[in-house]
Amino acid sequence: MKTLYYSAFMLLLTLTANAQDSDYKKYFLTEQECPKGIHFIPAPPAFNSVEFANDIYFYNWGKQQRETPRGQQAAIDEVERLEKVYSEVIGFTISKEETPDIFWLAQMAVNDGTRANRNVKNHYKRTRPFAYFNEPSLVSQDDDKERSTFSYPSGHTIRGWMYALTLACVVPDSTDVLINRAREYGLSRVICGRHYKSDVDASLILASAVFSRLNSCEAFQEQLKKARKEYAKLRKK
């Protein structure tokens, strides 16, 4: 009987969580409103260019970091959820349960950035550096799967920047540490061997475009107000 009650209770919690999630759409921006990166993100560096030589330099730099604490952090950044990454930066927990308005503000902004990035990646179809050089990445257990995906721009990096830029609107006093963490998060992709430095740089351009568009989006502004109120309550506590 206790097992039956427990199962019913857990089902109720699940249904309640799903109902709360359904209160939020997946994106702030419509498909038409989302910036089209193929109109302003240049093609990745040609193999005989100075820019590609710079990519190779940073690829080798990244490999030198792998056995250091910075390399350990890069491996963690590969798999860690963004809400945990940035909770450690701003000093309070970001989650659907504890800070739902802040959580959804950041998550939906990330979704907009991811959608904008997808079209650019599929347009340029750049091979990832570890696959190009036929070497294992720092997180080689996923290499076979990642070989069939594209490198430019970096999806992890645009998500990291979207999260940081959005949180900075909620917690402006933490802007410096948030931006620095986003920069490090992008460089972790270089250390892992998943991305070239130019992939990471292109992601910042695309994230800036998407975030700029979000600032004129009414739905984003409404959710931002909710997130700021939620943060104000946290500060009082």
C-alpha cells in the first residue's frame, strides 16, 4: 500500500512539473525574428590562411592544457549543465524548482541562440579539429558520435554566452564574473579539441546578434521582469 501511495505521489509531482513546463514556450523569438547568421557570419578560415594558422596554434595550445587543472575544468564544461556552471558563479541555485523564472529566462534565450546557430553550422559544415587532425579529443568517449557533427560556430559557446548575457541582466553586479566565465567556457571547447578558436569567436558574434534581438522582444522583457522580481526576493532572504 505504501508503494502504491508513493507511486501515485511521484506521478502527481511529474504531472505538476510538466504542467509548469508547459506554461513556457520553447523560444522567445519566432523563426522570422531570429537573426540569420549566414548573412553576417563569414565562412570559416581557409586552410592556407593566417587565420587557420592561428586556429592550429590554439589547437596545439589546447592540447598542452589537457593534463592541467584547466584541462580538468574543460572536461567538466563538456558535460556540466549550464544552470550548475553559472550557479557557481553567481552564488545561488538556478533551477526549475528553486528559481523557475530565472531558469526559464536563461533557458529560452539559450534555445534561441541554439536555433540561430543550427542553420549556420549546417551551411558551412566545418569538420571538427580533432577529426581533421585524426586525433582523440579530451573527451574521446564521444568522438565517434561527434565526428558526424559540425564545428563552426561552436554550439556550446553560443549557449554559454547566451546564458551569461541573460543572467547579467538579472544580476548586473555579477556581470564581470559572468562574462569571464562565458569566455572560459568557450575556450574549454578549444582545449577539448572539439572546436577551433575561430569557431568560438564566431559564436560570440552570433550570440551578440541574438541577444540584441531579444532585447526588443516583448516576451523576453516580460520574463526578464519576472526574473528580476524573483532575484529581489532572493536578496531579501
